[in-house]
Amino acid sequence: MEALYEEIRRNPSKPDIHFTTIYPFYVDTGLANDPKYRFPYIFGIVKPEYAACEIIQAIKKNYTEYSIPRCLLSLNAINRIIPESAMRLILDFLVDVDR
């Protein structure tokens, strides 16, 4: 998405196109089992209707990036600046080990 945004941004005609990258954490689509996390109040299951409303609002507000739930956007930012091995350790900590 970032590469596409840069390509459009650098276009001399500057078309009025905006991009919103959505990071849905866990939307209950029925395609996967409910994951177990150490902090379920943060990593709860999101209903598809709620996710759709959040996505529409993010697009209307012209957000560049949006996470569902919103609090996880900072985790995505951290993911970009630390080594992958460190991110894997964080994810391993967040996953409930007592499945």
C-alpha cells in the first residue's frame, strides 16, 4: 500500500486518490478458531458488522492507517522498527500459552 501511495503521490498530475490501510486483528468470520491471548480485553473478537463500520469511518476520516482495535496500531509501528526476532518474542508473550 505504501508503494502504491508513493507512486500516486509522485505523479505530476497529482490525482485526488487517498489510501487507507486497515489492520483488522481478529474479525469473527468463521474461518478460523478463536485465538487465545494473554490479554483478551485488548485482543477480543470483533464482529464483522463492527469492523465494517470502523473501516468506513477510517476511510471517511482519510486515515492513512487504521487498526481494529485502534490500540493495536502502536504495535504495528513497533513491528516496523524492531528486529523480526524481537517481534516474535512479543507475539509469543501475548499468545496465551495455556491453550
